[in-house]
Amino acid sequence: MVIIIFSLIVLLFSVVIHEVSHGAMADYLGDPTAKYAGRLSLNPIKHLDLFGSIILPISLLILTRGQGPIFGWAKPVPINPYNFRDKKWGNSKVALAGPLSNLFTALFFGLSMRFFHLPIRFYDFFSIIVVLNLLLAIFNLIPIPPLDGSHLLFSLLPERTLRIQQFFFQYGIFILILFIYLVFPLIYPLIFWIYQIIVGHPF
């Protein structure tokens, strides 16, 4: 039970850091919309999303009976790309900032496990932080709206694909739910492989 509660807390704060990173990057690029909306805050209440922060994690927790990885997302921070100094790549930079924040978090705790002698209890907790943040990083890079990977992909596609992009943005949430339950479990081996590279041994 302690591990489950800790996992939910880690997931909550990891998605908050993810969203704050989006807003901080947008602010750095000249768009203060997230800052003015009070979203550059680590207060989780400001970032909760009904499906991504509550329904999805609890559903996965029930479906896996606490034995499988859980993941989710927070409410997206408001962004106005017309304020970006970098009009061409601003959206891509903001989209990438979230997954990178999770990757850096996983690297920090994973390398601490690898190079420092930690008490067993700390070791278990750090392992959860690493795995969940790798899950979030890879999950959010999937090119299906509303995930960050879709913004990265669509910023690279030509304008003639606009109708396809509109279709995916309109029905993306339904496609994403199907992907989560049918395809994403196949990605777990990749996550545990990256974990092993960082930490130096299997999860």
C-alpha cells in the first residue's frame, strides 16, 4: 500500500513538473501566458486534469492490481505561439520541454542509484521515480493528440496535411485510449531497457 500511494504521489508531481516545464519554456521564448495564468506553480491543484490526472491513473491501478506501471498527464498549460520569438520552432521547443523534464528527473535519480550507496528503502523509492518518469517521457512523445509528440510531428509536416492533422486533433483522445490499452503495453520492454542502461541493472 505504501508503494502504491508513493507511486501516485510521484506521478502527480512528475506531471506537474512536466507541465511547468512547458510553461517555463514558453515564457523563455516570449510567451508569458502560462505565467499570467498562475500555471508556473508546483501546486498540483492548479494542474489537475480529470481524465489524465485522476481517471486514467486510478483505472490503471485497478486493472493492474497495483502490479503494473501507471501513468497519466496534467491539464495542459495555456500557450500563445504568436508570442514566441522563434515562430518556426517555438511550438516544438515547448512540446519537447515536458518530456525532457521527465527524462532529466529519471537520469538524476537513476544515476544517483548507480553511483551512490543508498539504503534499500530509498533504492526502492528511487526506482519508482525513474520508471514513472521514463514512462511519462516516452508516453508523451507518442505522436497522438493531445500528447507532446503530436505537436512535434505536426510542426514538421507540410501544410497540405492540415486536414489529417485536424482529424487527429478532433478524434485524438479516442485514438489515444485505444493506443493505451492495445499498443502501449508493448512499449514497456523499451522502458525497462532504458532503466537498465541508466541504473546499471534490471528493474
